[in-house]
Amino acid sequence: MPISVPFAQSPQNQTSGVEVIISNLEHFERNAILQTQYADNFWPQVVPQDAIDTTVPRGALFASRPKMDKRGRGEFMANGVENAPTVSISMNKISLKIQRGGVDSELSIFDADRWEKGWAMNVGNLLIETQMFAYEKHREATVFFGDADVDMTGWLQAEGVAVTNAVNGAGGSPLWINKTPLEIVFDLNSALTDVWAGTLQKFLPNVVYLPTAQFSLIVAQLLAAPANVSIFNYIKPIIFIAIAAKEMY
């Protein structure tokens, strides 16, 4: 927050910037609680709202989703022979195991009295808010990384998703820090093309998720002339990039 420092005409009435800052800090410490800041939850941006099933009844052990496959092909018919090919439809289901989750809290009467009298706050409501916050953080970690103890696979280790490692650059390393800007663009394009080609051109990715260090690198690395722009600005019209629980613009 900007601090305005007033200066009077006479030196004896002048208020120094240091005095104003100290005064503000003292006021802030006496009248506010310093709260630890945590990263925003990112999983709602990764999982579309329409992909969240809220119809599963309480107590259910599994959630199921119907699955359909169409099989068959067309062929030329032999002259005078009724041998038209046939097609079929198969129905199945995908079952997902459901695990119960919960968050508890505890607070002694002594601590409750200190909070209520010292800070005039409703400790019960604060605990409920903290429980909900802890639950959301647990869901965030499970969506991304899973939980081996309950046999849940996270989004980053999803079954059936092929993992393709980046090739070595001219410097003999697959790491972007050791690659040229054009080699980094090649890696990004290869990843997008692999998904597009691997899904029979049904899905063209429009989101690329990068670790913070790699995102920072492509913002700073410049392509050679005539482009003369950063890697990020070069690929931004094509794809949308998000990192570390925040959309990057």
C-alpha cells in the first residue's frame, strides 16, 4: 500500500518518511493478524466442471460411467452375392473406486478462551474454514499426484497416457536450460503434434502446463531475427500456457 508522507513548511513540523513507516507498521501489528499465504487451488482449472460427477450417492464404493465402441467397416460387394459387411456396437462401463475423506480439528477450552477474549473472534468458524481449506488442499494434491495408499492415480500419472521424453539438443542435453530457442519451440510443437496425431486428429491441445522455471525461461529467451521476440510471445497466439496454479498472461 503506498504511504503518503506530508511535509510542513517549517522543519520543526516536518514528518519524516521513516517515522510514517514505523507508525504504520506499529498500527498494523497491533490491529491485524498476519496470515500465511498459500497458493491458489489449481485443480478446478484442470478438471472441467461438467466432468465432475455430483450424482454419486453417499456410501457408494464405486462410480461408473457407460462406455460405447462402434466396430465394423465398409467393403465392396462381390457381383451377384449378398455379402454386405456388418457393424456392431459394444457397451461397457468404466468403474472408479471411491474413497472417503475427512478433516478433524481440536481445540482446548483454554485456547478457545484466549482466542475469544484476546481477538474477539469466533474460533469455531475459523476452525471450520480451516477444515474446508485443508480438504481442498488434499483434493488438489490427489488430483495432480494421486495417493498410492488408496490406489489412486493422479492426473500427472494417468494410465493410458503415453510419456514422451524430450530429445537431446545440439548441446547433448534434453533440458531447456541447455537448449536453443528453436529447439525449445520444436519440443513444444512435438508435444502438441503427438497428442493431435495420437488421437486421430480428434483433439488438438490448447493448454500447455509448465513448471515455473521452464515458464520463466521461455519468457526470457529470445528467438533470433527476424522474429526477435521471446519464445512465449511467439507461441502465445497458438497455445495458452498455465503454471503453478495461476493462469499466465
